[in-house]
Amino acid sequence: MKVLVLGATGKLGKMIVANLLDAKDDVYVLVRNVDEAKNTLQNNNIKYISGDAKNLNDIVNALSGIDVFVSTFGTSSETKLINVTKNIIDALLKTNVRGVIVSGAASLYLDETKTSRLVDNLSQVPEEFVGVMKGHAKALEMYNNVDGIKVSIFSPALDFEYPGLLTKKYGIGKDVVIYNTNNQSIVSYLDGAWELTNEIHNPKHIGERWTIGYTK
């Protein structure tokens, strides 16, 4: 399988790339600086593509021959996140490539009544996180409002623990936060990367958003 990863040099992206290489997939990464990416990822089996997600044509060209596109793209700039999301949507529409997209947890409903989300009340959230939370929520709306693309959208638990442990044991839900027996919403980056890799190889959530979290 040929997989293109955007955000490959980030914490989660690196874990997904490692999983894909272990599975003997053909891994491509779209990066702005190839030399820096090679220094970070340290693997000669990766195919590096120079480009910028802020440029639609760079994404479209990178998707040529690709089976699955994965985005772990994140930024503190709400505007930049929205612009990149628009480019991703347009590129997937043009190429008909399947996408696996990482979104934020702030847009998950806090309980089964589905009346409250963290993103709806950010008064207690540090200012540096407000933009990315709002951006991911708006990006989710953008994906949900588009027909004709095959995307699975992943939101982690509210507490996304780095790196945490690889347990492969967690609950799976859709748009409501999953809590453990201590009423905590938590999951590790390693389990998040594991779940995303499973979706890349064996899609179960095309056309929907899903989440995971420990139940014990």
C-alpha cells in the first residue's frame, strides 16, 4: 500500500510512519524541508516529497499514485488550519484518494446528552490552545459538509498522553468522549497511532468521526 503522510515529523506522525514501515507499506511524506525531515525521521525507506500543504497543487501532485492520505497536520493558527483543510478537501476531491484525518478532541460531546463540548466554552482554556481547538472544530464541520470524499476522521481522548504505553486495549466510540472508571478521558499517543494504522489498513470509519479512550 502506498501511503502519503502530512505531518510526518510531528510526535504522532512519526509513530504512524514507523508503524507503516513495519508493515512494509510504501511510505511517502510531504514536507517543506526535505533535509530537515530526513534528519528527523532517519529512515532511507521513506520517499520524501518537497511541498507545502498551503499550496493545493503541492498536495494534488503528491497524491499521484497514492492509496491512502494521512494528515496529522496541526498548528496554533486557526486560519492556517482552515486553509490547509480546504486544500486537503479539494485535493481529495480531485484525486479520489481515501483520507485518514486527525482532528482535535475539543469537538467531542462531553456526555451522551450531546449538549456540551469543550470547544463551546473555552473560557478556562489557555490562550495558546484556543486557536487550534476552534480550528479543528471548524475543520470537522468542513469535512462533514462535503460529499464525494472518502475520509475517516479521528479524535483522541481529551488527555492525549505522550508517549504513553502501547496497550491495544481501549474503547472505541464516535462523537462522545470515552471515560475510564475514574471519570478520566485519556489515551496514549502509541495507542492512537496503533488505531490510526489499523484504519489505514482496514477502514471501518469512512464517512464518520471516531474516537478512542481507556475504559479502565
